[in-house]
Amino acid sequence: MKMSYKIIISLTVILILGLSGLFTYEYYINQNQTSQNQEEAENTQDNVITSEFKSEKNSIVPFTSMTESNGSLYITKSLSSSANLENANVIPIESDFFTIVGDDVYYITNGSDEFAPELRRCGLDGNNDISISEFVSPLGSPVVIGDYIYSAYYTEADEGLNNGIYKININSGETEKAIEGEYFIYGYDNDKIYYTSNSENRGSGTILHRMNFDGTDKTEVLNFNVRTDSIVVYDKYIFFSAYDDISHCYKIYRSPKSGKGNIDAYSFECFSNVFDVIDERLYYQANSAVYSSEINGDNEIKIADIDEKSDSAYGFKKFDNKIYFYEKSNQGDILYQTNIETSEKLNISK
């Protein structure tokens, strides 16, 4: 009888241990499966977010007087009269305002008293030249984003009924007003347009806003007590120049493009009010020379002296180890090429 009790107790213990092990195993499997499912879900979600993020982002291609595409520098006939210009491809069109998308050149004619400025398209060799649309006068630099050219238009004619930001389909030439209002465009990023409003009384200060490409979510991002028209939107910042009454010269400032944070002034000063930001560096004129520094103001280097007959330098463009810029003088605007490593400077407008 005692032996039977012992056997029953032993079997009961074995059964309990077995069930415990089974429950532990099932719990482990379920937890592992849940963790695996969560990880797969997170990976799937990350992939979806990444996919959506990439699909919403389009490269921003500005119109300019000199541009780089597929590792080559391109200019137009109006800039190609000099044999000094090295490694540049000449596009046989009469325009100082163009851009390249793929193998197509989009350019704006200068217009005249008889003909309005026009948007045209041709190949890199100048062939297949066709009209896209009569181009509305740009306020601020127009850009290509995806399949559209965005440009602002402002006039006091017709009581301003045509004022707004337009988008032009680069394939069909169809033009539509994307945003109603009076704007001057200063910059773009993948999500926002940065602008000032002509209808707003700016007085002696500068108020910069940003909004979505459909005109929604308008937000003030800069309010500065000195008026300036020299504004560059780059990376996380808004760079701008303004005249300082104390030092009696222009200074460069930097402000977060979110509109939240301090406005920082750079230590260097006394330059023209025109500057640019290229490849994480500032390019500007200080006194009678062109300089460059990192965007935090460090590692300032001298690029080249400007001609004693020139008033200012502007229109900076970097390609390989060379910097291109214009000098404004009584003789007209002169284009120069300067080797960053050797400081050799060439007049390429002769």
C-alpha cells in the first residue's frame, strides 16, 4: 500500500514537471514568435516609411548662369567668348538663365519690347529647340522640382489678379497657379518654399516665411530688424546679410530655418552684401578679396584678390578645384576662374 502511494506521488510529480516544462516551452515559443513578428512589423514599417520618404523627395534643380550636370560644367554662348575657360561644355543658346534636367536644357529667353520672356527646351547640343510656354517673370530663382518648374509672378497690372506662384509642367508646358498671393521666393527645400510677402509691410526689417508647395502651413521663420534681400536657405539654416550701423559694413548672420533658436552673427565683416553657400562652405567678398570659410565660420581662407576697378564679387560657383565668380565694375560684369589650390586667377570674359 505504501509502495502504491509512492508510485502515485512520483507519477504526479512527473506529470506536474512535464506540464510545467510544456507551458514554459509554449511560452518561450509564443514570446519568440511575438518578438519575431514585432521585429518583422517594425522592419516592414521602416521600409514603408523609407519608401514613402524617398518617393516624396525630388531633387531641386535651380536655374542659373552656369551649371554642373553629370560631372561636367556647362555654359551658354553668351559666356563662351574666351578660350581661357577650361573643361566647359558650351550650349549653343543665347541665355544666361538655364538649367539641365537629364539630357534636356531648359532656358529662359531674355525677352524684348516686342516679345515676352519664354521658356524653351533643347538638347545639350542645341538641337530639337522647342517652346514650352511663355514664361512669367520670376521673382526669386525658379527651380525644377520633379516634373514642374516653380516660379513666382508679381505685377500691379490687372489689380494683381495674376499674382502667385506658378508651376509649369516641363513635358507638356501646361501652366497653373499653385498658390494665390504676392510672393518673392528666396529658397526651397524638399518640403517648403521660403518667401517674403509683397503685401506685407516689411518696413525697415526682414520677415521670412515658409509654406508647403500647396500654400498651406504658412509659418514665420525669420524676423530681423534690418532689411535684406541677400538670403540663402541651406541645410538646417537660413543665412542672410545685413548692414550693421555700428561697424558701418555688411555682416553675415545665421538662423535655424525652423524659426526656433538664436540668430548668430559671424565674426568676419566688411564685405559686399552678396554671398553663397556651396558644399558646406561660405563664399563671400571681404574688403577687396574673395574668401571662404566653413559654415560655422572656422578655417577662413583667401581665394583671390578682386580687381581694383571692381566694386564687388558675386555669383559664386564651384567646380572641381576651381571657383567661378563675377566682378561688377564700370566696364560691365566680368567672369573669373580661380584655382583654389594655386590661387591662379583668369579673366574668362575677354
